[in-house]
Amino acid sequence: MNNQKGFSLLSFLLYLMLFSLITLFSCHIITSLIIPSLSAMRKCQSIIALHIASDLFVRDIRTKRGCKYDWKLITPHELICHQDDHDIGWCFSGNRLNRKEGIYDKGWKKSTASIIAHGIAQAVFAIEKNNDHIVGIELSLTSQSNPKSPVICYVAILEQEKT
């Protein structure tokens, strides 16, 4: 009998099966850890985007402090107010929250628009009135990736007469 150096076909197939199982097990562990972390990261980014959008909305309303407010359009999905020599509008359409700045006269003329947040399932403006004066505005933003916890912000409005 001659003893040959090397592997037999049976031992080669056994090693191939063993390494294939180790590779599949490793891939399974990696995907079971990475996919949930990616979805959590996506959810976190959408919540941060909603908070940034609400901060920008509050900033726009608060910059009018000390001025007499002139509201041009108030609906649950759109809000337009006049500031100095231009108008600022906030609108929810097409799963996006848009901010427009320009001149509004039953339609936008000479306006610039920017997308403040996208991936929004719902955005609602709620107006609080007292004696026919608007005393506060609430903005409720609901993300498509996290519909169970909306981001809600409230801005109190103190109107003062111009002298």
C-alpha cells in the first residue's frame, strides 16, 4: 500500500461543510445585530428631524414678538402670517413640511421655499383663541417611521399694539 500525502475527497467535503456552517452562523449573528440597530438609528434621526422642524417653527413665530400679528391664512395644514414686508408660510403637503417666504396674495408670488422635514405622516396646526385673538399655536408632527409618538410644540403669542 502506498500512503499518499494530501486530503481525501471526503475530508475536503467535511471541511467545506464545517466552514460553510461557521460562515452562515457568523452572517446570521451580524445581520441580527446590524439590522435592528439601523432601524433604531433611522427612527432616532426622524425624531431629531421633527424636533428641529418644531424649533424652526417656534423661532419663526417668536421673532414676531412685539409686533401686531397679521394672519393671512390659517388651516389645519397651512399657516401664513405677515412679517414686516414679506410673508412666511408653513405648509404640510406630500409627506413634507415646507416653509415659504415671499409675498402671499391668494397665492405665492416671488417666494422661496425650503423643505424643513420629510417623511412626515401628519402635521397639524391648532390655533388657540381667546376673545377672537390668537393666543397660541400648537404644531403636532407625526413621523412615518414612528407614528406612535408625535412631537408637539406650543407657541404662546403675546400681541402688542404698534405705537
